[in-house]
Amino acid sequence: MGSSEKVFRIGLTAPGTRMPPELARRAQALAQSAYGGRVELVFHPQCFRQSGHFAGEDHERIDALVEIANDPALDAVWLARGGYGACRVAEYVIPRLDKHAQAKSWLGYSDAGFLLAGLYQAGFERVAHGPMPVDLVREDGEPAMLRGLSWLVDGDRSALEPSLRPGQKAMAFNLTILSQLLGTPLEPDFAGHVLMLEDVGEYMYRIDRYFFHVTSNPALKQCAGIRLGRCSAVPKNDPDFVLDEEEVARFWCERSGIPYLGRADIGHDSANRVVPFGTVA
């Protein structure tokens, strides 16, 4: 790297649960291996704190997010991991964010969907669902993390979910998270957006219940359609639910009048692709 070449610095916080320091070191080493000195991952010390279930008390997670987001020396915000907790902090973080936070790209998924939804609703234009450093715990997790990194650093179009088209608005969520954020101040405007939904570790009857709630919401009925990502690690239902996740999605889309548009390449796995909120340039 030439002495005059700018280092792309990415700030990381954990709005939900704790990031093990050894995993952060692995992420930094991978970024160094892939980009040399051109990219730096800056983990806020809050990521490594522990307060019961959470990565620090609520106020610590709030302050860390605001500090990272508003720092003019950082170029992007990457949520280090999911794990429940973002809904406890998002409403307190967003009003404190300044022009530096608005100019940054934000990336995460799973529980981070609460924060991403609220940011998008507040007018942030570079918010996306996509891989996080915690994906290194997965088999073949390195390509997932590098996919997210390539979007943050270079806007790499090959990292995007393949059905995305220029001019078509989209959003992506974990199905459970979307169901829980409806009717809250974090709810974004779904009108004209293709919604891509995935889930993990939920019984099929719960997936059915969440689809009932989501597709019954009047505001969500204004979306352009639903694409179904992967629903993984589904526990065995007793008795057998019979229907699979796509049959469930089709059923509720047909009943609600929301177009079912097919599958999406997103999920809680190493193949998870990036879905920017809004339109793809």
C-alpha cells in the first residue's frame, strides 16, 4: 500500500450479545490477509463486555453505537454479531446520530434487523442485511465474512442477492424479527419493496404463525412481494406439521394478496448474501 493510500476503517459494535475477543482477532487477521493494510477493523471494547445476556448494560451498548457511528475517522459500521438486544437500544441510538453516521454504510442481520429497520425509517440510505464477523463460527464462514467486507469496502455487486434489480426497492429480515418490530416506532415503510425473509431454529408452526402476523399487517400489504430465504435448523414438530416453509409462505401470501416471488439467497448460513435496503444503483 502506498503511503498516501487511505485506510478504510470499519467500526464494530455488538448491540445484542458479546463477541469473544478471539473471534474478533480472527476477523482482523482475515481482513489483513485479504486487504493488507488497506482495511482496518476497529472493535469497540464494548463488544467484549458481559452483563448477563448482553454485551454490556443497555447504556453501554447505546453509547458504543453512537460513538462508533458518529466518529468521522471511521468509514462504515459493521454489527459484529446478532443475539437478542438491538430492540432495547435502537430507539435511543438513532436520535443521537449525526451527519457522519448518516454517511456511513451499515451492515448486519438477524437481531440487528431492529436497528437496520429503524435507521432506514429515519432516512439512512446505506443500510444492508448481510454477513457479520460472527459468521466465522460457521463452517465455511470465511467466505461469508469476506462477502460482507467486500460490500462495505468496495460496494462489490457480486456480494448482492442475485434477484436484486436496479430500481426495485428491497429489504431483508429475519422473519421472527420482522414480526416483532411491526407496530413499533422502528417499523419502516414497506410500500413498493420486495421483502426477503429468512429464519433459523423455529418450529414450523411458529414460522406459520409469524407469516400470519406479517402478511396480515395492513402496512406490509403495500409491499411489492415476498421472497423466501432459507429457514434452517427447523426442529421436528410432533405431530408433523406436514407443510414446509415454502408451502407456508405461499399459503399466507395467497390468502393476503401479497405476491409470492420465489426464493432468496439469504439465511443464517455461510451462503447469506447482501441485501441493501432501498434500491440498488
